[in-house]
Amino acid sequence: MEFHKLGTTDLKVSAICLGTMTFGEQTSEEVGHEQMDYALAHDINFFDTSEMYAVPPRKETQGATERIIGNWFKARKNRDKVILATKVAGRSPMTWLREDGSPTEQSRAQIFEAVDKSLARLQTDYIDLYQLHWPDRPINLFGGLGYKHIEAPSHPIEEILETLNELVKAGKIRHIGLSNESPWGTMKFLHYAEAKKLPRVQSIQNAYNLVNRTFELGGSEIALRDHVGLLAYSPLAQGYLTGKYANGALPKGSRKQLFNRLQRYESPMADAAFEKYLALARKHGFDASQLANQFVTTRPFVTSNIIGATDMPQLKIAVDSVNLKWTDELEAEVEAIHLSQPNPCP
């Protein structure tokens, strides 16, 4: 397992990060503990979660993922072995995350409430990386391509950073990161951090995979020049790059069969792109999911690839992807497919 520096911090995180959003929904607490044991035994020291999880978000399971992780920390007494990342929700109509039933927003009061609740569920007194799950301001997210200007209430970036600074000073969080953020937003956070001597963002967690390489269009240069590395989520395009949905298949227990929330990966050009990548994996005799994962892991602007699995066999395949040798031939073949079918699933 390779390790990469998290931004400008002194933390070294594993090139594979354990994503946990299925814990408490598709993945039981017992299997979640087994996954964390396995990850740690295979040198994965970086776990990612969120106050909002399990996914899909709903009142009945909100916070379940953090509680499962907290129970594991308590049972194993190994909090110091893990670099822990979690997130606070951005502006949304969800009313079940806050005690007073307010829709979520990144106000000082709500961020403080969110941090304290996460710390209690996680049974820890500090969070290594605290991320803004999506921006407080309205932008085109989760399947959108391009910027659409919308005038709507939002908390200024400078104000949000000042709130996070209070939490850093209090020792509740060590470092901060962004998620589902744009290049403009990332640079604004960096600007205010430098101008006002506020905490510097150390990472950005955005979707990135073979069928969604939009991060390369602006984010990758920021990642490399300003050391705000990508924590890539959805490396398998929510399962489509494994081939399990090929030819209209709908496996029982899959996310699509259970929740039907995968529209981000069902654009008119998506099927043709998926088939080309699946054919490439067959040509080389690779597991398609390992090919997709190793593509992400080997990008120079990626700090860590966030893998997710509902069961242990899936997790073992994902972790073993680091052993797939990435060659110049593979790189050229992937690039040729990308140029013929660029970013069908932004």
C-alpha cells in the first residue's frame, strides 16, 4: 500500500480509503466491523464517513454509519490507528439532521451542532479531516455539467472558514476539506485562508472515475499546484464499471434494484462507454472493477481512492486492485476510449 501526504499536513494517508456509506443500510454493523478490521490489517489507515450516512439519506438511518464506526473504535481501542474523515451537510431540505427540525445549512450554529453529534456517535474527541459535504451556495451538483447561476441565500465562504477555525482551535477537528466543490469554490477557500490566516483546505472529495473525469478540467491543476489533493469517490460509477448492470441486468440487492438512484450514470452515451471499458478489461483478463479502481488510484492528483463495498468479497477485490500493474499500454487504451466517449456521466 502506498501512502500520500494529505495536503500540507503531516498526515500520511493510504492510497485506498475505506468508504463506509453503506454501513447501517446495505451493510450490517457486524460486516462493517469486519470490513474495518480487514482494511486496517491491509494497511488502509484512512476511513471516510458523514453525518448524513447511511445512504440513501433518510431519518431512520441517519447517523448509523458513524455509530457503527464509533462502536468499532470502542471495541478495538484503536482510534489512534485511523485517520478519520467525516462531513457536515450543505444546504438542503433535509430536516432530520438538526434538533430543531431546520433544513440543513452551513451556519455557525449548525456546524457546531453537527460536529458535536458526530464526535458523540464516533466516540472520539477529535476528527482528523472535517469536510463540507457540498457547498452552502447553490451550484450545479450530482450529475450537472456546467455552471448555472442561481441567486439564493447562502453563508459566505469566509464566515464558514471562521466557524471551522473555532473548531480547530477547540481541538475538535484537526484539518478541513471540501467535497462536491468547484474549482472557483476551492480557490476562494484558499484565498480566504491565506488572507485571513484561517484553516487551509487540505483535500477535495469529488466524484471521479473512467466515465466522469471532469475533475481534470480544473481541479487537477489546483490539486497538484496548491496541494489540495482529490479524495475520489464513486471510482466504480456506483457499480456500472463492474459490469453487473450490463445488458440491462438488475442484480438482487444491488443499489439500483433497492433504491433506483443511479441516474447520474444513465446518460444517453453511458452504455457505449461502459461497454468499451468492460471490453478492455476482458481483453487483458482483468477484473473490470479492479481496472476501474486502479485507474483512479494511479492518477497523480489523487491523494486517496475511496472504495466502498457492501460485503467482504467486494471489499477484498477492491483492496487487491492495487496489485494490478498499470502500464503505458493500458494508459493509451483508456485514453483512446475517453477521447471517443468523453465524460458521459458528469
